[in-house]
Amino acid sequence: MTPALIALLVIALLVIIVLAKSVTIVPQAQAKVIERLGRYSRTLSPGLSILVPFVDRVRATIDLREQVISFPPQPVITSDNLQVGIDTVLYFQVTDPRLAVYGIANYITGMEQLTTTTLRNVVGGLNLEGALTGRDGINSQLREVLDGTTGPWGLRVARVEIKAIDPPASIRDSMEKQMRADRDKRAIILTAEGARQSAITTAEGQKAAAILSAEGKKQSAILEAEADRQSRILRAEGERAALFLQAQGQAKSIETVFQAIHDGKPDQGLLAYQYLQTLPKIAQGDANKMWIVPSEFSKALEGLSRLGGADGDAKSWLDVDTPADGAPRTADSLDTSDWFVSQLPPAAEQPEAHIELTTLGGPSVPTPPSIAEATAEAREISTGPDVTPPPAGQ
């Protein structure tokens, strides 16, 4: 190989090196900090950029996207002297690459240490229960402190989240026991409330049932009393009507007997005969030991013998006069059409038999039939339907 060729190859290599040092490409969402002769020169934005070879150099490439850093659990002591481990997650973004490079040596380490110290300060003023239930407040305080402190570093803290709070094992056991006791307590309270409500509902039902039963018994007693009263009134009305009809019958009987006696024109013989019929009745009775025959008894016997035809020609009082026309003598027929007609008003029209049951809500009592209707119905039942007797000879 000739010296000229070697020199040409060296020149070409130098050109390539110079071009590689002069041209740089910045990806999207990144930035490059350029130093010229050891001093900050500029920050390159995404795209193609030209550098001065061997004068400008790239100090750092910064990612401008929002980044997430999860820190390991940090031991923190609460105000009630309990040590807990807290995991935190930090969301941040580089807003100024120059400050991120020259403001702090390592902003990741700085944020981690700042988060740990701030977390201990915030949680140290809370007890365990406040730390477990106040995560939102802890997150807000951490974000305010970190965002205000990392501003000179060219960083913006978007938010800080507590991922987990791990109390000691003994505390976890105590918490589980406490939660179990709280659940048992709530279960017992709910069971007692259910039993109480059930007892109240049962008592209300029994009360309503007792009230309805008492109302039913009251209505039943009232209806039974009214029915008994109506029954007694109707029974008394029937007995009164029966006595009235019996008195009417006796009156008709006495009237008929007296009429028959007057129509027969009785004389001394008939009275003597009646006297003889009464004597055996006088002798009846267990207490009768002796009885005295009056002196008129012999005269009554003599008159009775004469009336019986003892003289021969005398007419006996037992003989019946034959009518002049020769027809047999018959007894006069009695008109009994009005014997069973009561002059009393019907029982339903009596003031004491009128009962208002509309206020009791019960069925209405039917009006009983009158005495005349009852008598006519009894006659129809006793006599049966009219049957015309067949003609003689059939």
C-alpha cells in the first residue's frame, strides 16, 4: 500500500469521526444538556442538532416524561411509640433539565431521602389509628413539602401515594382481635335488636288479637242477650196469647153450657139428679172417714122417683118430647169461627218486642207471624188437605 493511500484513509477516518462528533439526534420527550469547554452551553430539544467537534459535548440526557419511583418500606415511629413500615410511591416530572443536572447531584436519591424524612415528620405526629385512617392527609402534606423543595432542582412532584402501612405482627393480631370483637359486638347488638323487634311485633299482634277477641265476645254477648230477650218476649207473648185463647175457650164453653141449660129449662128433678151425681164425689178422698146424709135427701129421692115415673101415670123427666112434625130433635149447631181469633196485636207490633240491631252490625230479626196466621197454619197442618168423601155406594 502506498503512502498516499494510507494518508487518504486516515483523512477519511478523521472526517467520519468529526461528522459523528458534530451531529447528534435527540429523541422525543428527552432533552440533552450541552457543555462547551466544560461550561453549560445549551439544552437540545428533540430533533437533529449540530455540535462543534471536540468543543461541545453532551453532559446528560434527561427524560422529560412523568416518572414513577417506588421506595422500599421505611420504618416510622408513630406518636403512640409503634414502629410501622410505610411504602410510598412518588410521581414526578423534570421541568428544567439544566437544574436537574446542575441543581443536585442525584435527584432520585435526594427525593428518596426527602420523602423518608418528611414521612417520619408527618406520621410521627399521628397515632396508629390516625395513620391508618388519614392517608389522604399524609399524601397531601408529603406532596406539598416535596413539590416546594424539589422546585429548585427542576422537578415537579405530581402526587405522592402511600402504598402500604405495615404495623408489627403483634399489633396486627391485636387489631384482628379488636375487629373480631367489634364484629361480634355488632352481631350481638343486631341479634338483640331483631329479638326486640320480634317481641314488640309479637306483642302488638297479641294485643290486636286480644282486642278483636274481646270485641267479638262483646258483640256475641250483646247479640245473645238481645236474642234471649227477644226469645223471652216472644215466648211470653205466645203464653199470653195461649192463656187468652184458653180463657176464650173456657168462656165459650161456659157460655154454651149455660145456654144449653137455659134452652133445656131445668127443673127440680134435674137438680136432684145432679145432686145424686155429686154425692159420690163428696165421699171420695182418703181423709173422709164419715159423712152425713142431709134430711132433705129422702125428699129428694121421693121427688126423683116421681120424676122417674114411679106413680105410673106421671111422666118421667127422662122422656123426650117428640116434636109436632115428627122429625128427630137435634142439638143446635155452634158457631166456632171466631173462637180462635185473638184480639191482641201481633208480637212484632208490641213496643217491647221491637229491637234495633242495626247498631250492632248483626242480622235483622224476622217478624214473627200473628196469632191468627199461626192458628190457621196449625189447623191446616192438623186437618190436612180437604178430601171430598166418595159418594155412597162406591
